[in-house]
Amino acid sequence: MNREELISKWLNNDLNDQELEAFKMLEDYDDLVKLSDGVQAFKADDYNTSSELERVLKTITPIAIGVPKKRPSNWIKPLMRVAAILAICFSIYFYTTTIDTKITTEFAQKTIVELPDNSSVNLNAKSLLAFNKNSWKNEREVTLEGEAFFKVAKGSSFQVITKSGTVKVYGTQFNVKQRDHYFEVICYEGLVGVTFNSQETKLKPGDSFLIIDGKQIAKEKENSATPSWLNNESTFKSLPYKEVIAEFERQYHVTFKLQNIDANQLFTGSFAHNNLEVALKAITLPLHVTYSKTNGTITLKRE
């Protein structure tokens, strides 16, 4: 039985089991079933089988004999390509305009950073400074981890964001040090506002703001024109010995081991950054401490 006869008998529900199996083997069986289901929703209760067969055959014949279907308009693919290109361009623009410039220093390293408004930053050892060049005209803001001395050009508000607090200034010179459990701001010129725990403290030249282990520490007036570390020397005034040791490690890339020494005892003094032996004597002799060196580890001991 040929294809047309099978379809005709199927439309009249007159196929036997053998013929039904042959009908199911037709290449366009699925299309015929779909078309029939669609027709059932619109046809009248009584219809002419011959005319219905002719209409169905006209619909499916192009598919059966391999005549290509009419393809949709070709404007969709080019439009999708344009959309993809625009999406990529937008992503690149967003990435390049929001990414920060980051400068880091290693052990015993210092560097000078020039900001977009000609402000300058001296970055101490083991520190990180980040800022966004593209948004600088609208917002002069830097993020600091470590220690830095700022010379800020006059202009709009300038902010230094740290994990411990925020420093806000209007054209001035100041030093910010933010380390583990240590946060210090010293104003050398102009006016500085330090926000810590949602409270702002105003600093005038010579004023300091110091937090150690979450507690505010009073300090004497600062008489120097710039921080000592800019001249390769670290100076301490009544600060815990552990802060001296930590700074020494950053400047000389060494590790300390303390024996019978109170790390919280206060130390006043200084050490240079260019001579290890002289620096060790500077931080041990005042406390009557001895030292020994083994494979980059320095052991400090009090008998």
C-alpha cells in the first residue's frame, strides 16, 4: 500500500494493525500526527474526507519530498552578533573604568607614588596603596594597608580609607600607619579629620591620633617636619616593644623569636634601615637584651 492510501485510511480511522504499523514507519509520521491534532480543533463535525486528505497532502508534501522550508529572515543573526559585540565592549569599558591601580612594596622596600592630581605618596615597606584613575576627578580617594606619608594637592576633599578608620583632609601633609591592631595618624601640615568608630577627631600640625589594640593612646606633640622613616630610620616614643619588632622585620625581612621578654613593655628609641648589626644593637642594648642569629631568625633573650 502506498503512502497516500495509508494516510487516507488513517484519516478515516480504517487502518488494520499491519497497516497501522506501516503508517507509523512513514518518515513524516510525527508531522502528520501534529497536523491532524491541529485540524481537529478547527474542523466541523462533518467534513469531506477527500478534500481533507488533499489539504493535508498539500501541507506536508514539500516536507516529504525534501523541498526546503522557507527560512526566516536573515536579519536576526547579524543583530545577535551586534548585540554580542556591544555586550563585550560594555564589559571591557566597565572593567577598565572600575579597576583600581594598586601599588605594593615588599620587605625593606619603599616607593613614591604620584597621584592623578599631582599629590604624592611615600609608601613604606610591606604596604599597599590603591586608587581609581578614572573616577579621580569626582572623588579623590585612596585605600591604604600599611604606612604612607601624604602630600596632598589643594582641591576637593581627599580621603584615605583603611581597615581601622578614615582620614579626610583638604590639602595637607600627614602620615597614616595601619597595621595589625595599630592605627596612627600624624598631621604635619594643614588640617586632618580622622574618623574612628563613627567619631571624627580633628588634628592640627603636630597632633597625633593613635589606637593600639582598640584603645586610644595619648601622645606628645610631634616636632619633626616629616616622619623619620622617610630618612631610613624608625623612631618610637613609649610604644610597645612588639611594634618595634614588627617594624624591624618589615625593614630587614627577618623573623624574631623572643625569650623571657615582655613584648608589651614600652620602648623609646630608633633604629636605622641600612645596617642590620647597628640596628640590632639599637633595639637590644637599651633593654639589656642579647641576640643571636640562625638562618634568618633572630633570637632575643633576656637572662
